[in-house]
Amino acid sequence: MLIPGPGWWRGGPQLGPLGLWAGLRAAAAPAAVRRVPPARPCSRLERSPLNEPVVARKTPLKEWTLIVNPFGRLQARLPCDIAVRPLDPYHYPDSDRVLVTVSGVEGGSLDLDSIQVRYDEALKQMAIVSDSISQQASVEVKVPMKFDLNIRTSGTGCVKVQEAECDDCRIETEQGISIVQSVKTVTIDKLQGSSVNISTEDGLLKAEYLYTESSSLSSAAGDITLGSVHGDLTVHSKMGNITIDSLNGHLKASTHEGAIDVYVSQMGNVDLKSQKGSITIKVPSSLKAYLQLSGSKVDMNPEITLQEMKEVPKDNGVTINGHMNQTSECEKWIKANAPSGTVHLKSQSWFQSLRLKGF
């Protein structure tokens, strides 16, 4: 899969592979635009919408209101922070509006006129585009609850999405942080950036591709299902299962009542714990790692041979230690702990993992 390099979209209006912005100009619906009157200077400090360090207070400077289809899409290309949240259902019961607000510190050079806001009725697509607005600005967008999201920021621009219920969610940042918070299911095709934080209270959390330096995913009651993961990852689900199709990086995964199933394709340190469920670890036969597997039972594939293997009986369980294709505990390691369940260690090639996914 081709992953775009930093700044590949900076050409501005030429959006996406189909030259989206040119199409939007022709079919753009009129928008109500309002410049917000200057507010009195204020010295009070507040936190930014993305929980960044304390900064000078930002005030709304420009606003748009657009009539849209409730089941459309938001496409944003910005070099600054963007926060997306749902419309208030009491004020907008028909869910047919998009509200856009640009905020910043008064007196700064923000280049507000560079931001273009359009809605294409034929495509049911909302576009917010600027390649030169100041990184000190921030954009807040209120959209219908079912709006799909395709958001990309450059530089240090961060993305925050709250209470999303979209079917298609794609978020990319260069150096910024991505935060996705939802009370229901989160399904994401691709997330790319330096840092990602996703949390749900109830419902499935699913991401097909995760390309980050570090990620933190959590769900109180739902399953967490991940496809291809590149980078360091922390995952926690109190009640649900955790499944990772392919891992390239460090992993810390824990669940209280669910099961864990992970394929470790390239080694980072892996720490897995399921208090009441079982753990399944699938590895290629060539993987080099030190293993420490603890559970009420440990089941190892006969194809896997551990050097210097030690089996230590414990109360209501067993711990197996050993080296796989290496002889030093200081190298990469896999630790799994399932006090009330079984730890399974299986041999699986990369090609087998593709077949299991249906390729």
C-alpha cells in the first residue's frame, strides 16, 4: 500500500486523485458566511481544543453555515488544528446543517481569506481547504451525526473527533496528534500520524490501517479489531476482545474479561494480559524473541521449538520461559499472562495471514 509522504497534498486546491476541488467549484452551494465582530481583548488563558499546553485564548473570527444532506461527507485539508463534533439535535432536529468556525488570537496574521468552504450537493460532500492559513488558527466543524470523515492536516495540525458515528473515517496527520472519542462504534479505514488516541464507551473499535509513532486505543465494553499496525501501540478493553491481524512495533494489550489474538509479524516488545480470558499469539517460524508465557494452561504448536525452555508449575497454572531463535534475554521479548485462561502459541507465516484475511 502506498503511504503518502509529508506534504504531498500541499498543492492546495487540487484535492485528491480526482481533482475534487475543481468539481466543487462548479457545483458549490452558497454558504452563509459571517465575520465575527472583534471581541474585547482578554488575558485569560485556556486550554486548546486538543488538550495542548495552555495557550492564549482564541476567539471566533469567521463563521459559515451550510445546508447539507444528513448523510454526506466532510473532506478537510488544513495546516492547522481541526475539531469535529456533531450538531446539537435539539437545535437542528433535521441534521441538515454544517457549522464552520475559524478561531485565532486577535491581531495575528492568520490569512483567513485563504480558507475555502464549499458544499457539493451532487457529491453530498463538504470541503474545507487551505494550504496557507496560519498554524495558530483552529477550525471547529459541527456536522450531522452520520457524516463520513476524510481529514488530513499538515505540519503540527492536530485532529480531534468527538461522538463520531460515521461509516467511513480517514484521518491523517504529519506531526500532529489525532484524538477520536465516541460513545458508540468507531470504524476507521486508515489513521496516519505521529500520535493517535481513540476511545469508545460501548461498541466496536475497528481500524484497518494504523501508521503512527505511538497509539493508544481503549474501549469500556466493546471489541477492538485492528488490521495492519505499524508503530508502538497500547490497547485496553475492559469487557471486549482484542484482535490484531499484523503487528510491527511494541505492543501492550490488556483486557479484563475478553480474549486477545495477535499476529506478531516483526518484533517489538509485546506484553499481553487477559485476566479472565485466553491469549493467542501467532508468530512466523523465523521470529527472534524471548518468551514468557503464563496461564492456567500453555499450548504450544509443535512446529515451534524453544531453546533453554523452562516449565515452572504454579498455583492453578504454569509458566514457560524460553528463547525462540536467539539466546539473549536482553533482545526482544513476548510476555503473555492469562491467569484464568489458556495461552496459545502458534506458527503462522505472513502468506497464511493474508489468506485468512481473504486475499
